[in-house]
Amino acid sequence: MQHPHTPAESTPCAPDRPLVILGASVRALAVSAHRAGWAVHAADLFCDLDVLAISTKAVSVADDHGDDEGGYPWSLRAAAASFPPTVAWCYTGALENHPDLVDAIASTRSLAGNPGAVLRKLRDPLQAAAAAAAAGLAFPETHLTPVGLPLDGSFLIKPLAGAGGRGIHRWTPEVASDHRRRHAHGLPSTHAWQRFETGVALSAAYCLTHGTARLLGLSRQLIGEPWCHAGRFAWCGAVTLGPRPASPEYDRLTTGLQRFGDVLSSQFHAVGLVGVDLVVDAAGRLVVIEINPRPTASMELFERSGVCSIADSHLSACGFSSSTGLLASQPPTQAAPVWAKAVLFAEQATPVSPPLIDAMLLEAKAWTEADGGWPALADIPRPGQTLPAGGPAVTLFAAGRTADDAIAELRGRVARVDALLAATRGTPPIR
């Protein structure tokens, strides 16, 4: 059996090209870097089997969210200090919400990514709105206080330091009452209130260098899907938008997004891979929702589509020479399949045993072969762990001729793995 944790056609890693990757979950970027020949040193919350399989060294940090520098995410600083000198270090989500931490680590290691000054601007919803306006795009009505806002659910309350859709709720009397209780002692709010925009949720992937922007591609976001057991606003996957015939509507969309990328690069001095969440409403209006100034979870789909190596593209754009040039400038082809991924969340607390891992890998073997050797299963937890209820269990992938084909295949795979998780608990899946 092909090694289940390593993408097809990996390049042997070079010990003289060490790279540190830090974040809540680093697997996608770490696997890309390993495939491109980097010697990966990784630290995140999970230290899944995939990361262990491809890393020179990998460690996990506790998700204790401490208020001081001893808890997550500051524990990543200590993890980084345990690694040997490297060519560079980079981060994944959700370290963009911790600019002081990014700057602290960057004071001792060369950063391949956006420094704290850029993060503070682009994660500020008011400055993000200004960036959208500069590109001629819309941004939702946003407030830093709920005073005077309706309680009919037309606004969302969102954590300023959020990621993956966690902690987002409609602003209703019940939610407002709970929020008031939490802030009864006069503590400053850590939230923003944003008008809820309906439409097709997309994500734009950019590669930015100093003064230039390349739009790598678009994907449709999967949010709150019941078949993934995801929360109402939780990001749970994506599907790439396949090759499209020329049309005024599509040209207008990509033209607007190119302008926005140019603004992020030239006016905000963002570099590397940057993701932008957006909505296209019923009138065709493009509404920017959020800027994620780092490699995002959906970008690995573009590597599978042959667009680029996400690790090498990010590092090269940040001024670090590509290790191999693998896929660095390969354009997508008309024959490239549409790729989809989904994060399956655990319905109930689930113990992880070797037989469960073996059963999942056995299921995934035929899927991987059908997908040309790309692993169909990722973020595989370590035996001995217990997946918490509502926490991420595994990630699955599927390819198809169209987005509908890819999603249909993906749903079938998710259902099979979900059944295995339920069987290991001794209970049927809850539907």
C-alpha cells in the first residue's frame, strides 16, 4: 500500500532546507512543503499522523487558551524555540489574530509571511472595509458596538480574533442577553457586529509579492453542512470552481478580485498567500467578508489541481528561494478535475484506536487510487486520543468532472468514515 499520509510524487526532503511551520493546524502547508523538498519542523494543536509522517520534528501544544504567555497560542513560541535554526518560519491559521506573537517569533527567526503591522490592519474590519472600497467592492455594514442594532438576526456577532466560523451567532435577544452577562464587569468587547450577507460563499486565493498580485483561483466554501456535523457558521470544506467559459459576469468577478489583490499588495503591503472570504449576492454584487493574510485551508485544492505548490509559492513570494520549483508556474489545464474537501466533525466523543485508524485507511485506499494517488484521507488523529464532541475528526477529499460530481463523491466518503466513527463508539450515527 502507498504510504497513506504522503502525497503522490513527493520530492525527498533536503536537510539543508529546514522550515518551521506553526499554527492551530499545519498539516496542509506542511505536506506541501515536504512534497516540495523542505525539511519540515512543525508545531500545532493536533500533531496528527500525517504531520508526524512527513516532519523532521513535530510537536503538539495544549489547547488551554491561557491568559498569559504560557498558554496557547503563546506556547507555539516555546515550541519554535525547540527547533534548530531554519531557513525561515511561516504560520497558518489562526495566528493572524496574534500579531504580537508573530512579531516575537520573527525577532529570532526569518519570517515568511506578513508581520504584525500588516496583520493589525487587515484583521481590523474597518480597515478591511476601506481596502474593499479602494477596489470598488462592497463590505458588510460593520460596527464595534451593538448599540442601536436590531435584534432580529439581520446582524451577526463575530469574534474579532475568530477563525473557521467559530463563535459566530445571529444577533438575537437571547444572544444579546448572554453577551451582556459576559461583559457585565465592563470588560472591552472582543467582537464586531456585521450585517448578514446572503449569497454564494466563495474564497479567493492570492499569491502576493511586493506590488503585484496573482489570483490563483476561486473555491466555493462549505459552511455549516449537516453531513459534516458542522456548526451553523463553521467552515467545513471547499470545492474549486472548475474552468469556466468566458462570460461578462465571470470576467467582472475576476476583474474586481484582481483589483482587490492589487490593493492588498500595493496599499497594505501584504505578501505571500492570502485568502479572502466573500459573498456574491443575488444581484451579482461582490461583498468582501474577511481577509486571511496567510495560507488558508482551501488552498491545497489548487495544488491538487496543478496550479502551484502552495508552500513554494508562499515562500518565494516572501523572498525565500523555491526549493525545487515543483509546480511553481504550472498553469491549470482544461482537463484538471474539480477538487473538493470536507472536514468531518465528531458528533460525540470518540476514542481513537489502532483498529479505527486501520479501518479508515482501508476505506481510503481505493479512493486514493481513484484520485491519482492523492491521499483521500488527511488529518488522521493519533491512537490513544479521544476526539471531543464537536471537534474536527478527519479531512476527506474527492475529485470529479464537475463540482456536483466532486461533492457527491465527497459526501459518500464522509458518510463511510462517519459510520466507522459511530461503530467505534458502539452507537449508530445520529441523523
